[in-house]
Amino acid sequence: MKKAMFHKFTNFIQQAVETFAPNISPQEEFVYHWKSVTSYFVDNKDGCVRIEETALPEHLDSMLRILQEEESELGEAGTTGMCMEYLLQHRLLETLYTLGRTDHPPGMKQCVLRFFTKLLSRISHPLLPHINVYRAVQRLVKACGETKAGPAEKEEIEFLCTVCAKIKTDPYLVNFFIESPSKSAKTPHRTVPAFSLLDALLALSTSQDARVSLKACEGMMLCASLPEQSAALALISQTKFCHSIAQTLTELYRKLPMQVNLDDIEMIEAKWGFNDINDRHDEKAFPGKRQVISFLSWLDYCDQLIAVANPDVGEALSREIHQQLLTGCFSSHLLQASESGSLMATVYITRCLRTVCSPALLKEFSYFLLGSDRGLESKDNPGHLINKRLLERCNHLSDELCLVTLKLYDTLLQKEDEHIFHCLLLRTLLGRSYLQLPSLPSQDTVSDSTQDENLEDKKNASKEEDKPDDLVGQTTSSDNAEIIANNEDRDSSQDHSRNIANNLPSEVHKVVNSFLTLLPDEIKSTIQTVDCSYDMYLRDASKQFAIQERVCKSWGWPKQPISELSFSMEKFHQGPFLQMLFDKLLHMLDQSYSVNLLLTSLISKVALVPHPNLHEYLLDPFLPVAEGTHTLYSVLIKVTNEIKHHQKTDSTFPQKLILARKQLFGLVPNIHRFEDQSRMEAIIVLEEFCKELSAITFVKHHAAVTKS
């Protein structure tokens, strides 16, 4: 206490003397303050006095003030005054670094860091290119982050962020912080560059002080985004940047709760930099919520970093995340036999997909889930293991596991990644092997073949009703006969391979009506309730199609259907994903309302995709298809026929259907479920689905006509 009183009294006397002293030049005053700093270390060997008890901070602040005033008076850009010249020529910054490095007296390092920070931020003259500046700055950068939870963390991060700000205005300056040391004996023919600025930021990014950690992450993002290729190369190959970022994400994933309500995971909103929560005051808190938010927040940071990073850095970090998180953790969790374990893993990776937007990281997620192969996919080819297992779970006995897996595919189809659409939808359609390639027969031949098919259908009708599973992957003769009957007035010379959107209005009208009239009026619930809602589907389809067109615009898809030879197959197979959708659609009368609702929503998303091959395959009921080819319309006909059969055998069918619709729309209480209620709900879903398909077809045609 006495020493502190003495130093304060000394400072007061010194300031009084300076006030009454004759006027001296700024340079003389500057030199005086500098010599006062150096003389302190000559005269004081005692290391017990803290920096606050000395006049050192005041002398350094006075030096900064003189430098600022000098630059202001000069007023000419690019010129330096005598005080600045003194600082540069006499290597004051290197001396200050040496004094701060020892942290003697205690707090000196913080004082020096503040001086460097203020000097770089307040002086507009470009100082860093000077060798006597950047060499001292570089050495001070290396001294940052050395001590875990050190007392100078706040000053260190402020200094590093100031350096980053300078580099942002002139990216070339980053080369001053990428060193090439002298060749070592072990590697005489190469040098190993070191990225000291990035290493210091990486060390501080793990600070327990959230503000320090946040600023360090911002600094790393800036370093990663620099266009200088030397910085990108050093960051990737000579730092632990990519490994550390991915390792942090992986460690946070391993801390996630494996027993938690699935709705809680879906409802969480987590953004990097805004993850501060207080469990005691959070009404929606649940055990493990903090861990989930921490993981998703760091994933959001990784995604943002990759989005702005130098492309080489972004790809390197994405590959590291693929290796550590996806292959290292998610792979075994998704493939495990445990229903509860695979359920949680599917929910978490779906939630990850919702967060990921950067193209490089999204590509790695799509490669992990669907594989990187883009070649022709045959029916006998087992395909990518994870995708194969996920598709199998879409038909799982557990509705919960089935739903979360369908949601995963639904999320995939919402991402802006061409590889996802190619792998799931287009690999088997680009060859147009679904078409009936021989020339169209004469009308007499069509009539004769139709009669033969109808005769054959009568013989096999009972067998088909008893074996609905056998219908998957096939188009029966009865379905072909019905399609041909609907198409009798169609000109036989017309090119059936044209895109529906380019057909004549009258022909599109037939296509639209083919979906609207698929279900007879006697099995439509809206006939009695006068609730068509078709206009709503038109508005929604128009909005969603416009969004989908913008997403796919840059992918260079053709405007007319194409036949790529490399994707042709002798016997057409629609691919495992479309097969799964058609299979579930065929069995929708035996599925829960929630599964059917998500299933039809997923098929509608697929139908909105503006690729002409997919468009004609899914949405043209009159398309002449190859033998054994299974189409969306043929599946809908099978389901409709099953409903007709059920309606004829149930005298209370109309009353049950209307009651089920009223209960679904909340018009009457749904206290007790009646027999066949799930089937009635499935019929209502199918009815609405047909309206939606009709609206999508009309909107796509209208969009094409408007453009032409």
C-alpha cells in the first residue's frame, strides 16, 4: 500500500513538472517517455510490483497520443513524422515485445498487448509492411494463447482481432505471418511453413471465456476466407485447423443424449454465437438440451466457415468432418441393429442436414448417405450400404422408425444439391428405358391386343387381388387396358415421348382430369362435405414449383426428355428410392395416417422436380411404357381398385368416410376410433393427393407455356 501511494505521488509530481516545463518538441517528449519506460527496467529489479503501481501505462499512452497527434498534423497519406521514424528506426516494438514476453512487472504483457492493439488500430499509416513492425507483431502473435486460461486472454484476442482486421483490408499481409524456417537436418530439401496467427487463434478458440472463444472463431473464419493461396495451403497442411474443428464437432456429438423426445430435437433452433441458455429459466428445457444446442451451434459455425472459406480450405474441412463425424460416428450408429439407437442417429443426422447449407459440406453429407457413384443403378446392384439400410427402414414395422427415415429423405430433397436428385431420382430414368421403344401398332392391332389383355385379366383377376405384394414393380394388363381405353381418341401418330408441359392444352386437360377423376364420386369424401380445396393446391403448387425451378436452374438440365445411352438398361427398373415410394403407396390402405401423409408429401416433392425425364415418367398417364414397367398412375389405379372392392362390401362405407373426414378436420370430436378408421383416413389422403398431382401437372404446363 505504501509503495502504491509513493508511485502515485511520484506520478503527480512528474505531471506537475511537465506542465510548468518550457515547451519541448513532440519528438523530445516522445523520446522522454520511451526512455522513462526503459529506465524503469534498469532501475527496478524487484518483480513484486504490479504494472498498475508503476508509471509504465501512462508513458506508453502518452507515446500513442503523440503519434496520433503527429499523424493528424501531417495530414498527408503515406508520410511518417519524426516520432514514427524514431519508433521504426530504433525498433521500439521489438524491445516492447521483449519486455512484455517476460511479463515483468506482472501485467506488463497485457500493457504491451494494449499498446500494439491501439497502435495498429488508431494509426492509419500502413505499419505492418515495415520489417521492424511486422517482425515484432509476428513474435507477439506467437506469444498469444500459450497459457491456458491465462490472465492476458482478453488482451490477446483483442490484439489478434486487430491484426485480422488489418489483413482483411489487405489480404497480402497474411504472408508476414506464414513463416518458412530454415531447413532442418531431417528434411534438407524442403521447408515447413508455419501459420502463427491461425495457431494462436486456434489456441484461444478453446477458452472457457465465451467472449474470447467467439472472437477467436471469428478470426479463424477470416483467416480461412483469405484469397491468398499461400495462406490456404499453410492452413490445410501445416496447422491442426481442419482436424481440431472437426474433432470439436465429433466430441460434441458424442455427448448428445440418446434418450430424448424426438419432437424436442426437431424444435430446437441453434445458431452459432447465440447458444447461451439458462436451464433453470428455460421452460422448454429437457435433459441434454444444452449438449444438443452446443453441437448444433458448432455445426452451424462449421457450415458458415466452409461457406465463406477459400474453396480449398472449405473442401479440406468438409472431408475432415466426413471422416471424423460421419464415417467415424454416424456410420456405425445408423447401421446398428438396435431400433432405438438407429432411430436417434437418424433424427440427429436429419437435424444436421437441416443446418447444413454450404455446398462443400452438403456434398460430403450426400456422399455419406447416398454414395458418390453416379453411374447406372441396376436392380441387382446392392448399392450404397447406408442408403440401402435406410430404404429398408422406410418399410419397418415400427411406425416411428419409418417416419423418421422418410423425414430424412424429405429433408434431402429440400437441399440444393444436384447429386442428391441424381442419385435418388434420375440414375435409372436418363436412359428412358421405361418407354415402349417399338413403333406404335395400328388401331386394329391395338384393339386386338386390348381384347386379349382383357381376357387374360379376367382369368388372373382373383389371383391379383389375393397377392397385392406381387404388383410391386409391375404394370398389369388390366392397368394397360384402362390406360389405352382412356387414350382411344389420342392421335396414334403423336409423339408420346414429348414433355407433358409442351403438349396441346386439350391434351394437358386430359392429363389433369385423369388424376382428378381417378377416384369415382361415390368414394370421395368432399362430395358430401363440399370441401374441394383445389384452388389451394394450385396456389401451393405454383409457389413450390417456382422455388424448385430456382434451385435447379444452375444444374443445366435439358428442357426435353433425353436418352443417354450410358443409362440405358435392357429391363427397366425405377431405382430403389422410387420403388420404395411406389411400394408404400401401393400399401397405403394398411398404413397409418401420419405415414401416408408424409409419403404423399414426399411424392409431391418429387413430382415438382423440373427434369423432363422424371416429369414424363411420373405425370403422363398415357405414356406408352415398356412391358413390366411400374408407373405412378398404375399404382394409383391398383389402390383405387382395392378401394372400390372394399366399398362394395361395406354398406356403411359413405358414413364412415364422412365421419373420418370430419374428425380429421376437427369438426367432430375424435374420442373413439371406429373399425376401418385408418383405411378411411388413407382414402381421404389419396383423394387429396390426386388433387395435388393434378394441380402440379397443371402448374408445370402453365409455367412452360408462359415461358415459351
